[in-house]
Amino acid sequence: MAEPGTDEPSSRTGSPDGEGQVSGERLLLHQRLAVRELIDTELSYLHVLRLCASDIRSSLQQLPQRDLDVLFSNIDDVIEVNSRFLHDLQETASRKEEQVHLIGNLFLECHEELERVYKVYCASYDQALLLLDTYRREPELQREIQSIIEAVLPQAGPSGLSFLLVIPLQRITKYPLLLQKILENTVPDASAYPVLQRAVSALQDVNTNINEYKRRKEVASKYTKVEQLTLRERLARLNTHTLSKKTTRLSQLLKQEAGLVPRTEDKEFDDLEERFHCVSLCVTEMKNNVAVYLDNLEAFLCFRPQEYDLDIPGGPVVQYCSLMRDLQLQAFPYFKQRLKGLVWQPLCSLAKALAGPQNLIKKRLDKLLDFERVEEKLLEVGSVTYEEQEARHTYQALNSLLVAELPQLNQLAMRWLGQILCTFMGLQRELAQQVLQRAEGSLAQLPHYHLSEPAFRKLVEDALGQTGHQLRSFQENFEKVLPPPTVQPLLPGAERQVQALLSRYGPEKLYQVTSGVSGAGTLDLTLPRGQIVALLQNKDTRGNSSRWLVDTGGHRGYVPAGKLELYRVIPRQEEVKEQEWPHKDSRHLTPAPVPSVPVVTQVVAVYPFVARSSHEVSLQAGQLVTVLEAQDKKGNPEWSLVEVNEQRGYVPSSFLARAASPAPWGWGLPS
């Protein structure tokens, strides 16, 4: 018979309940250790971040502010998010039984906010490393930085800034591992187990999304660079590889235009792109307008009548000169300075900020053509090369980035532009108040200060009438001696361009640009005011009738329909029949300078001309003109004496063209 004491240990260790209890206690112990590791490491991590943001960043004053912004990126946002996270994490310690469950829920609640701040920091990390490489080339600067870091954080060691900047990247990648460790030490049938599983999956997705965002940013930074290259530099970059890519893209585009292959439709992106181009066009137009405004303001400041002897003794003239001198020396220069600083410079910065995204949108079109070609090959063959797969991923990254960030960019640009407009109006209002305030003392001394508004209007009308009569008398006396007319500038080769467009498309297709056009899109044209174009199609490929496809004689592209008006070159039938055509078989309108035209010859006005004095006469494009003399009184062949609608006067000779037989356009031949 065995002794009682010999069976006791074997009965304890062999019991299933006893083994389960020991295993459960062991899991619970490891789980608590994992939770403690999470909280302790989070506390230590946040302490290091605060030292970086406060002590180290504030001590690196020898570095430019833009370098500090790149190095530390949005570390303040990271500290703010992790501070709240640590506070909530520590709050779970008071509820031991539910702590693991609460930690899982906390990660599920915070994972989107963690992704938002960490993806920005991780995306700028590579730029920070490039800066560190430049610092290493300056030993003195590197020693100063290292001494500052060792004084604050000795544990950083010789790595210095590299050790500190990589800490947030390491922390965001460690969260799934810490959660996985807690999950492994949690009983599968516990209520916290599925919550922890979802938390682990969510944090893994956060890291995946951060990597994808970082990759998109790298692709975007590659294509947002706007380089101003000369023709020689562009030709130097050409090689067989780039020529092959461009040829393939052109072939794909031509097949789409011909309808041989379908075009990829992306309504969401198309709407965002159209809005972006609208915003970009608004910024460009306002920048041009402000530039003209500044030029006019500069010209106004150069005009100083108060410094001249007006030969008018005393009275209001003295007060006017005093007021204008005060405004010219103080109010207007101060207004100009504020206008440049608060309106012009922000406007230039906004235009520069939009140049990168605009270039990125153009690159997306190239990558879309590559993507479509690869997709076709994938359907036909079933496999693609590594390079083609990379081109496919590049387009997807660009498109995803633009669709995600263009709405924010459009909204931010519109807000920025609105603030600039409000500032501009505020400056105008302040200038008006300053002028009125400075003029108040002078106005009180004027003889008509106490007049009522109707009486003041009557006084102004009488004064203007009297001055107008004097001006007309002076003009009549002045025009008795005709000054030599000045030649208006004409676009070189304009006659040949009009001739080519007329012969190819006919007059019913010719339009004239009414105001300057600044092309913003890929196929948009930039045209000056007065340019003659031929209409190819009165809508774009999307059916938008506000954008017309035109031909300038050298380039084809889209222009806004609202900036085109019909260019009429057909004269009246009865006037044409009276003209003697030099070549009956000719079927083209042949521009020729009037100096070679015989005296008393009928020609056609190619361009409109507005008379500026009584010795000139106005012309309409296409109007029949009788040349009386092919030169002015001084023998200058650049001006011709003509007769139009029973009125005689001078017009520029280059605005006239000898007309040949236009029978194909319905003009009758001379009888």
C-alpha cells in the first residue's frame, strides 16, 4: 500500500482543471505585461517627442526656419494626438477587468486620427534625410547640432538627428505588434478577443495606407517640378526611349480621337479638373489685372502736375497743389507698398502653388494613355512586363492622389483668392478714406464747398461745357497743320495667315479673338486679341459647347466660345461688281501692300481701323476701299489716302489688300 503523501503531487499536476488554471494565470500575467509595455513605451515615446519639439527645435536657431519645418514636419500635431491617446490609455488602468477591451476600442476610435497625422510626417521623412545629408558635408554645423542633441538626449548617441526623426516611424509600425502581443495572451472566448482582432487589423491597414500615401507623394513630387527648359535642353533630353514613349502615346491618342479604341471615362476626376482649371484661370486673370493696375498706378505717380507752373494765380490751384503733393508723397506710395505686399505677392505665390498641380494633371494624361495601352495588352496577352506594370501603378497612384486632394486644393485656392480680393477692396476703401480725410481741410476752403448737390452739378456742367468749347477751338486750329500719322503695330505674317485660312476653310468659318486667351488645359490655346482663327468644331470631345476647336494656321486647340466673334470679309455684292479685277482666274484673296497698287484703285480692308483724328477715316474688315493716293503728303508709303462711304482720310497701308476673284465664296465677276 502506497503512502498517502506520494500520490498528492501527481494528483495536483495531473488534474485538467489545475493545468487550465495555471495556463490561464500565465496568459493573464503575460497580457498584463504586454499592456504595461504599451503604456510605458507610449509614455517614454511622448517624452522624447516633447523634447524634440521644445528643447531641440528651439536650440537649432542656426538653421533656417524652412529647414526646421522640413525636419520636424507636423510633430506638433503628432504630439497633440498621442497626448490624448496616452491620457485615454492611462484611464483604462482604473478598470482592470475591462482594460484590454477598452484598449481595443481605443485603438479603433483613434486609428483614423493616427493615420491622418502620421502619413504627413512619414511623407516628409525622405526630405528630412536629404537635409541631414547636406549637414554632414559641413563638419562645423554637424558638430553644433550633435552637441545640442547630446545635451538634451544623451541616449541619441552618434546618430543624432537621424535617431530622433525616425522614432515616429518606428512607433506607428510598432502599434500592431504591441496589440498582437496582447491578443496572443488573451483567451479566444473572451469578449475582448474580437475587439483586439479588429484593432490589430485596423492598425495594419493604417500602416498600409501610410505607405501608399508616401508612395503617391513620391510619384507626385517627381512630376510636379516645373522646369523652364530651352529648346536646346529639351532636345538634349531626347533619346530612343522617350521618343518611343511619346510615339506610343500619340498613337493611342489618335486611335481614341478616331474612335478605334474607347476612352477611359472618369466623371469624378473630370469635374475636379474642370473646377481646378476654372480656379487657375481666375488666378491668372486676377494676376494680370493687378499687374496692369500696378503699371497704371506707377504711371499715375509719375504724373505730377502740381510741380509745374499752371499759370493760374492763387485760389483753389494752390490748395490743389498742396493736396496732391501730400498725396503723392505719403498716401499713394504707402498704398502701393501695401498693395504689393498684401495683394500682389500672395497672388504670385498662389499662382506658383498652382503650377505644380497643373503640371501633375498634364502628366496624368500621359500616364492615362500608358495605362490604357497596358490594359489593352493585358486583355489581349494576359501578362505585361515589369516596366508596364510600373506604368500602370504610376497612373493609379497619380489618379488616386489627385482625386483625393484636388477638392481640398480647389477649396483652399478659392478661399485664398477670396481673401486676396477682400484685402484688395479693403485697401481701396482705406485709400479713399485717407484721401477724403486729407482733402477735408482743403475742400472747406473751396468756393463751391457749401453748394448743394444740384447747384454743384450745374456748376460742373457749365465749366465742362466752357472747357469743351475751348478744347474744340484749339483742336480746329491745331489740325490745320496735320502731324505725320503713326503706324499701328500689325502681327507679322498676318496677311498670309488670313489668306491661308480663307483658302482652306472659307469666310464663314473665320472668327476673330475679341480678348486675350490664356490656355490652362492640355489642348487649350493661348492667343492674343485680334488673332484670326478657323472654326473646326463648335464643341469639345465632352460635348461642351462653351469650348470650340479652332485652327490658327499653325496650331489646333480649344478656346472659349465667348471670346470669338465672326470675322466677316464678304463685301456688298454691288460694290464688288464695280471693281476691276486684275486676274479673273484667281480664286484667292491675295494680300498686297497698297504702295504697289495704282492710284484710284479699289481694294479690301483686311482689318478694322478706328480713326483717331479728322484726317483719318475708319474701316470695317471686308469693306471695299478706293485708294486715291498710295502715300501721304510727305511721301510715306506706310499710309494711304482713301475714300470710304464718301469720306476721305488716311489709313495704314498694311490694313489693305488687293482682292482677286473670290468666285468660290459667292462674289460676282466683273461684267
